Amino acid sequence: MPLRIYLDSSDYSVLSDPDRAAREAPGVLEALQRLRDAGLVEFFFSAAHLTEMAPVQPAYTDAALRRSSMLAALCGGNCLVHHETLFRAEVSAALGLSSGAIDPSDRNGKWFPEGATEMSPVTEADHLRSIRSTIADVLPNATRAQRRRVQRKVTKGGKLRPALRCALGRGAEEGDLSEILAIYPMRPDAARVLARYIAGGATAAEATAAFESSLRDPRWMMQWFEKHHDKLTPFISWARGPAAQLTDRVRELARHVEHARANPMITEERRVSTYGPAKWEELQANMLVGIAHRFGEGLKSSAKLDIALVDKDCPGISTAIRSLHSAWHSITFENPRTPKDSDFVDALHAAYAPYVDVFRTDGFMANHVAKQVARFGTTVVPKLSSLPEALRQRGVVASP
């Protein structure tokens, strides 16, 4: 069975730049490709990779496309499910609602959170709401009865009239798709299917499949994010929303860290006393159980979870939070620095470490993650250049 490898986001940057690869990791890409082609290893990506790759300025688009192309070349459709899906599955197991080992892998590139069907961007209801809003805008002084008469001309029984459906159908085949493409990360062919759906020319299943087909293409996602990263579109809200469940608790800990470091009234002795091992462990335990309970809401009423149960049945949650907590303890007391947003993304990456054989992360996080996943047999590699040797130590060698 091939070893599962999870690369660091920075690895895709290095490997997609021939000059950097030659300087920082000579021969690594070729070695990894040989191992993959020999069926000895396989690579997996996650939503956290795409979040970090997304260009925040047009100038970064070319680099983002190179990174995503390298990711697609190495991983293909191999990904690990969105952290929300993983965490919910873990909590379900902890509550006794499911049995068997959790396998978070997906071979068809479904990195995004559940709910694509509910988030289908073009629905008849959306158009009906748009029609009602337009009527109100065009006839601001009309009476309710007048607005209803106009609405009856385009709808019947809460549905679009056949003539309007035909007009929308023509627009779906020939019309401008810019509005759809500005809101949702879809290839033009997929957007046309969704436009046909509202016009009655495609099924809901076809519309959903068209939408998801675009999401499964990392290269297309990078192109879309470059144009729309600054807009709070329905898609961006949907994709980022689940992370808020984890972010709230992380930010709470960040405030404790900053308070401990920045308050001039707190002496070193008091800081150690207030944020010493016992208090730090209490904060960590509260965060772990609190996050698990949040994901347990809706799964089982009056769910009871404790720290031992979370550590045992929720390895992703446990590894993510304990690694982050350990790292932040380090930057508070050993090598002081301000917590960064990237620390949170590192924690999301770490959530997948228990589910792979070899996990790449940077030198700062490596020790913190390694302590948490030793029980799973995961090899944590702190440098990309060290990856081939780490694989050799795992008995994986390919012929030159």
C-alpha cells in the first residue's frame, strides 16, 4: 500500500519554481515523481492548501497558478475532506453515533465543505426573489395590489411562467454569464448549465454537478480567487464559514497570549504563575472540549464529551489544537513573538497529520506536531530537502 504524503504549502511554491527547487531542494521533485509513478507513494491536498495558495493581489496570480498546477500534477484528485467534515465525523464517533476507523481521503477532489447542494448558486427561488425585488425597485410607489398584478405576469403558482422560462433558456444558451461568474467560482461551461437549470433546461443534479466540477479544479480556483478575493460573495461566506467554529476559540487563546506578553503590569513571576503549566493545560482542555461540543451540537442532544474522549476519538481536533497550543506556549515563554494568522492555518494542516504516513511542515511547527502524532506512527519532516531521506527510512526507495 503506498505511503500517504501531505506536503507543506511552501513545498508547492518551491517545487513549481525550477530555480528555487535547484537551490533549496535539488533532485527532490524528480525523486518524488519516481516514487509516485512506481506506486510507492501518493500525495494529498486539503482546503488549507488552497486557502494559502489563493492570490491576494493580481501580481501573485502567475505564482498561484504554478503552485496549483504543481499540486494538481502531484496529487491529481487525491484530497482530504474539509476540516469541518472531518471534525464532525470524529465527534460523531466520540459520541458513539458511528463506528469504524475514519478515512478522510477523497479521490475525486472534493476538498470543499458539505452543503454544495444547499448552496447551489442559481435556483428558481433566487430568481423569484430577484423578480420581486426588481418590481419593488421599478415601482417604488405602487400599491401592494399593483405589485401583485405585475408579479402575476411573470409567475404563476410561485413558479416562472413558461414564456419567461423560454426567455431565460435563450439567455442561458446565448447570454452574458458575467454576473454568475463574478459570484461563484465556476468555469463558463458550468455556469451555463446553472443558468439553464433556472430556465428549466437542466436538472438540479446536473446543476450541482456542474458547480462541483469547477470546485474540484485547483487551477480554476486560483484564477477565480485572483479576480474575486476581496468580495464577500455567497461562495466565500460558505467556504470560510465553518472555520469560524474553530477560529473563535483560537482567537480567545490569542488574547490570553497577547495579554501575558504585552501587559507591563504583569511581572515575569506573575506571568508564570498565571499562565503556568496548570493554567495553560486548563485553557487547552477548555478549548478542545469546547470545539468538540460545537461540532457535536445537532448530532446528539445533551452530548457529554471530556478531554480523554476527545483525544481518543478526535485525533484531528486534538492534534490541531494541541499543536497550536504547544506552539503558542513556545512563543509566549520561550521565543516571544506575536501570534500570526498563519499559525491558525498551520493548525488546520496539522489536523490531517494523524491520517497520513508522512507529514511535511516547517521547522517551527515540526516538533509541536510530532509530539502529538507519534502515537499514530506519522513521520513529521521539517525540511523539504530531507523528505527523500525520510522516505528511505520508511523503506520507500525507487529505482533511478
